[in-house]
Amino acid sequence: MTGEDAGPDPPPVLDWRDAKHWSWTAKQCRYCPGLTNLRDSHGSHSHKCCAEDALAQQAADATAAYRQNGQTT
């Protein structure tokens, strides 16, 4: 069975248990209009689920680009 037969990969799950992912100041998420105290690995305010969705979208976009350019089957 190939990866295509198995369906899409599950979305990534980020481990944000470290205190560096917390800010005492709530600011707007970089991906949605909601406020969050969480920070991504670059220090930008982001909900964990928004960051996971963005990573999944980036992976899908990269896969599509490689397929379009004949890089994968």
C-alpha cells in the first residue's frame, strides 16, 4: 500500500508544554482574530490549534508544488 492509498497524513501535534510558549499578555493570534496567551516557536502569539492547522496547510502546499513539478508520483 502506498501513502496515497492510505489517505492524508494526520495533522501535526505540537508539544507546547514548555513555559516559553506562554505569555502573560494576551494578544491577537497571528492566524485568527482571537486573543491568546500562547506563543509559537518564533515568539509570535498563536493558538496551538491555529499553528497546527498552518503547518498542515504548508505541508499540503509543498506536496502539491512537488507534484505539479513532477517531483513525486
